[in-house]
Amino acid sequence: MLVEETINQALPSAYRHIQDATKAAGFTMASDMMTCCLLRTLAATKPSGKFLELGTGTGLSTAWILDGMDRHSSLISIDNDDKIIGIAKKFLGDDQRLNLITTDGGDWITDNREQKFDYIFADTWHGKYLMLEEALQMLNKGGLYIIDDMLPQPNWPEGHHEKVANLIKYLDTRTDLVLTKQVWATGIIVAVKR
């Protein structure tokens, strides 16, 4: 029997409810479970940390990040789709560590450039393909910058492969980041700021 067939992950308490609501809403861009498990584990490395998630979606990845955070940490999660983030608000909105904000990611980054974070999960265009420099400037020394969907996905628009290749090539040139590129899950890059 293969290892992946024998290991079961404990799920965050709200995960199944969010997953059901995600399917009912027809939302197809949620992070996969393997990525989410890694997000939780990495979150546990930042006690009393300040966390930022760019691209809440329905809150599936948000639930995992919260599950890894300690009670002294805080998470700001941004999405521009009020209907979709509404699912996260319904199932996670009572968590006092979480601040869910419905706004344009670019506007939020511009208005909050002075904030610093120990952990940034960029799961949308802003902070990944747009305003990357600004997002990386918000990262504390020793902070984690995490992106997924670096391997080809069925929902990629025409020409997206080149954007991904250019992003990876650019990140490789940064001397202030230590990168691990994983050909695993949907393709994940974890970077630590020097």
C-alpha cells in the first residue's frame, strides 16, 4: 500500500461544511487539500504571528491556516467577491483571530503597504502576478511567502503558462528569498525572506 493511501489528515472543524457550500456555489478555484495541509503545518511555525491571505475564496484554505495558528496569532484574508467570501464568513466569521475583508486586493495592498506579516499566502493575482514587489515588501525577515498553482491547471486561461514561467524565473533571481519549488499538489513555492 502506498504511503498516501495510509495517511489520513485531521480536518479543520468547519472544513466539510465549507466544502459542501463551495460545491453548491459552483466555485472551482479552491486550493486542494494537499496544499491546505501544508498551509496548516507552515502556519504552526509562526507563533503569535501576523498572517495574510490574498484570495480567500470560500475559506477552505483559510480554515486550514486558522487550524495551524495559535490563539495569539491573527489572519487578514482578502477577496473581492462578496458572495464567495460570504461562505467563509458564515463558517469562520466567529473566529476572533480572523479579519475577512471584501475588497480589491490591489487596493488593499496599496492602502496597507506599511503593514508587516510573518506569513503571506498569495492565492490570487494580487501578490502573485500583480503587485508582487509590494507584497514581498510586507513580509518580515524570516517570513513565509507561499504560492500555489505553479503546475498546469485545467482552468488556466490562454497564455497563463508563460506568466507562471516568468514568475518562477523572477523569484529565482531574488537574493532576499530562499525558495523551495515543489512539484507536488498543484505546484507550490515556499519562500523565506532573508
